[in-house]
Amino acid sequence: MHTGLSGNTIVVTGASGGIGTPLVKMLSDENAFLVLIDSDKKSLSELEKIYKNKGYEFIHSNLRGIEECKKVSESISNPVYGFVHLAGVFEADPEGASNHLIWDNAIQDNLTNAYDMTDSLITKFDKNEVGRIVLLTSLAYRRGAYEHVPYTAAKGGITGLVRAFSKKFAPQILVNGLSPGIINTRMPQEIIKNRGQKLLDQIPLNRVGEPEEVASVIVFLLSHASSYITGQVLNVDGGIINS
């Protein structure tokens, strides 16, 4: 597949996470110029060691608040071609609304930061290219994760952003979403451990997905091959959701 990504600047949040790490490698292999953002300073520094000779920009930020997002956006040197938003938190809410901090964090760190960062970056997009935005939602919003209600609501909101932004920014920027299922990253390990074969029985492919299998679809959505796709949320879940 000819991606057309060589030389283009792509911004990735949550860059040192479970899906971000293989995505960064794939984009680096395509010779894209990367701006890598993460709230985990230690893991971001490890990523920086790997790609220290590439000249990429590494930004430590939790993306909390519109002013912080504007500051991050203004620090980016080049016109932007693509934006991938992977940053987020996954926390159960067994106490419900009595522990409202879990709700507040889920909305802030999964949804509000996507809205603020997208809005802040728009003026940085290259006017000579048809840009790409990819926002990460989740199987949770498709099915309703009753043990993770705030997370489910936040990821449902991401889908709303995809649909609204795709109309707002067309035809200059294509906006799509990705809905991973159970992926072999740190985030769902407790669920995988507790539910075991019962969980696998719900997946037609009878296995959890690998981070690379999500990252490769993101690369497709960033590439020139996706030139007639916008406003969509693609499932990458081994067949759990089939519509």
C-alpha cells in the first residue's frame, strides 16, 4: 500500500502507550515526521531514546484544559497533516456517582482533551494537503461496559466528535474513528484475567487482538488509500460487533 505519509507531520497523543508504541514504529518506517505527546514522562523518555536520531518532537503534557492544548499546538514546528488521539484513562466506577472524580477524569482525559486538542490543532493543518484526524473510541461504547460507565460515556462522546467534526472540516480534513475490542495492552489485562475463556467465547476469532493490528488500521486511515472515507467508526474487534 502506498501510504503517501513520507515527510508529512503527524501528531500522536498517548504515543508511548500500548497502541501508540507500535503505531509510532509503523509511522517512522513510513518516514513521517512525528510529534509525540504523552502524560507519562518516563515512558515518553524511553520512546525518545529509541528515536533520538529522527529529530522528532517529544512533548510531555496531560492535555488538561484548552490553554494547555493551545500551548502544545503552538509549540509544533511544522504544518500538520495528521492527528491521532490515543490518550485516555480506563477506570472502573464501583461506587457510582458517589465517587464523582472517576467520572470527571474519564470525561476530561478521554473526551474533553480530544475536543480541545482537535480545536487547537486545526489552524496548524497544512492547507495544501487533505488532512487526516483519527480519534480512538472503544468496544465499550458499542456494547455498554456497565462496570466502566464513565469510560463508556466518554468513548460514546468520541463517536459524536467524529461525526460532527467530519462534517465541520470537510472536504479539507477527513475525520474517522477506531473502535478497538479486547486488545493485548496493559489497559484490559484485569478483564482478560478475570473472564478468561468466557471472554474469548464472545470473540468470533477466539483470541484477543494485538496492538499492531489496531495500529495498522490507523496507518490506513492516515494514508492516501483512505481518501474517500470520513465520518466513520471502524471496528477492530475480532468480530464481536458486526454492524
